Amino acid sequence: MSSPSTADPINCSTTPFSTGGREYQPPASPLVVICIDGCGCEYLDVTMARGRMPHVTAMVARGYRGLVRAALPTFTNVNNAAIATGLPPSATGISGNFFLNPETGEEVMMNSKEYLRVETIFSAAATAGRKIGIVTAKEKLRDLLAAGLEMGVPGGALAFSSEKADQAQFSTHGIENVENVVGEKTPKIYSADASLFALRAGVALLEQKQADFLYLSLTDYMQHKYPPEAEESLAFYEGMDREIGRLLDLGAVVGATADHGMNAKCNAEGDVNVLYLETELNKNFGTGHRVICPITDPYVVHHGALGSLVMVHLAPEFDQVAIARWILAQRGVTEVFDRNTAAEKCELPPERIGDLVVLAGRDYVIGRTPADHDLSQLGGMLRSHGGRYEEMVPMLLSEPLNDKYYALAAGDPRNFDIFQFTCNGVQR
């Protein structure tokens, strides 16, 4: 890693700001937080041990690497909303990628800012004078994370996705001609380049001084498709390392974490370990029960809408306790909570979850019915997430921690503390 660039440094506001009951003191340097979607620690361990992430290896040797706990359910929208606000799902209101709207009875995607109940860190930082740049690999996150930002005005915020970079307009995204800015064509979403484009976009925004407070959220397509030791994974993380090195060379304070980990959900023969819970409930207890898979999103090639946590909405007048006990006895199920217990133990908004919340083991997923999940696009292997076993993820910082935050890191830090650690926790 070369020494940071000192030519024409970016003049960054250090005005403190607060949101969600938390205080933030941003550094005078550009700040970049990266959400490496689906990055369990084993991906870093393998790639770094093989010498293919030299910039990150040097970065954490000087700075910090540790473990943090993600929010449940361990899905993308839930944890990106938590990271963007510094608050758990009970405060953000984002309980999944997909939910049963109690106001309408419809099953809908939860990827619009209308579902977010609190201010984002980005909105508060913009008010304090920082130039905000948000780049998401997946388009589904862009609207959610851009809540409260003023775009389409000189000096306003920027927010766009890799997936639809070629469609960004100044009036709605704060930027146009993104392909020219980044120097690359819009990538395919089912590719490593979707994430690498987001990182390269962040580099370009820093180089061109269009932003100084950045959030770069990647996609977990590669982690869904490949285990850590696969050459495809190693090459992908090596590519990430190059772009992180460039961010460091531009003088940025860099923090990184993940929204969730990733595990294989198959038996030794490669068959998916799945419990079709709605099918079994209706067979054993009568019809009318609905199972909601909160992992559901537009990216079915990733996971076939199968994850390790589901919400169960029971038909009226059924014995909830008896059904909960029956579910807990099923192969692969590890935890069953009623609504109030789930809200307390999993930090979830009670009105946006089911009567029961069901979690599966490390190598199991839970679905609705066989007809609801197309496994033909998975390529013979399912790697997924959503439950307790994808909860622990890495946290990386480019600067050493001060005494206060070093002590906090030894407790029970959360992935949604990453902006506090990056703003307040580094030595200056």
C-alpha cells in the first residue's frame, strides 16, 4: 500500500451531529464505510492467509479487526437500514426484505423509504456539512438509504446503484453520466463486478471530490455462489482489496463490516436441507396459515427465496402454543418465539412480524411450499443466511481505536455501530 495522497486534500467538515440518540464526531478526512454483503469472517481469513488481500492485511495491522453482531433477521434490508441509522430493527421498522403488511394484508417488499421510521446518519451528516455519497450494488437499497437526502441541487447528496448506474439522473440521484464518472459500463447484477463497480464508484467520487462521507453497500451474489476457498471467491476479494487500497491512498478513514454471514444449506450430497413449513402446517393443523420468508427479494438466483428465518401468521382460533411446540420439534428448527418474545429477544418491531418467528440451524433453510421456491436456478448448491448462524461478522477499521472504543469493542459491539466506531472511535 502506497502512502496516502497529499495533493489537494479534501476539506471535510468536522461539525458534530446527532441522530437516533447517538453523537457523531466525523474526522477531517474523507470517511468511507463499506458493507461487504454476505462477508463471514472465513472469507477474509482464507483470502488474507493466502496473501491476496495485502492492503487490507496492512490496514488492520495498523488499525483494527474484530467481530460484531448483526441484527436479526440476518438479511440485507434489515441490516443496511440498521447500519444507515445506527439503530436496531425495533427502531428502524425494517423487519425483513419482505413482509405481510398488517394494514393491507398484502405481502410486499420492504425496500422503500416509506417503511423507515427514523432519520439516517447520512441525512444528519449532510445537515452538518458533509458531502454524502451512497453507492449500492443492488437497486433495491437505494431509495431506502437515500431517505431524507436532498438531491438534484448543487452540492447535494449523491445516491445510485451499480445495477442501474446508467439510469441515474441528476434530479433524482444527484448525479448523471455515472459510467463516465466511474470509467466503466453498468455491470450485471449477478456478477462480481456489481460489487467492484460500487467500490470503484466510491474511489471516483473521492478522486473527483464529489463526496467526502460515503457508504458503499455491496452484493452477496459471490458469497451465495462460492465458498471462501473457491478461486472465484479469492479473486473477488483480491479485487475488493485493490479498491480499498485506492480509498486508503486517497486519505480516507475506512470502516468495513457486513450485513450477515453465509453458510451452505445442503447435506453431504448437495441436496438442500429445507423445511416447507407452510405445507406442513396446513397438512397437520388445517389451512389458512401463512409463512412469510423475509429473505424474499428480486434476486432469486442468489437464494431462491430460502433463508434461515421465517415469520408465521396463524389462522384464527388455533392453539399458538401447541403449534409452536410442534414447529420446534421439526428437523432443522432451532428457535421458535411468539410475537412479543421475538420483539424483545430479536429487537424486532412487533407489528411487522408474524405470530411466530422461526429460526433454523446452520445448515437448514425454511420455506413456504415447494411451488413457492424455484431451486432450478441455484446451480445445484444453496448458500444462504437469515438466522442465528450468520449473525457474527467482521468489523475492520483503518485506524487504531482509542481507549473508549477499544473497551466497547471488547463487549458486544454491533455491525450498526460501524459509523460510531469510524467517526468517534479512531485515534486522532
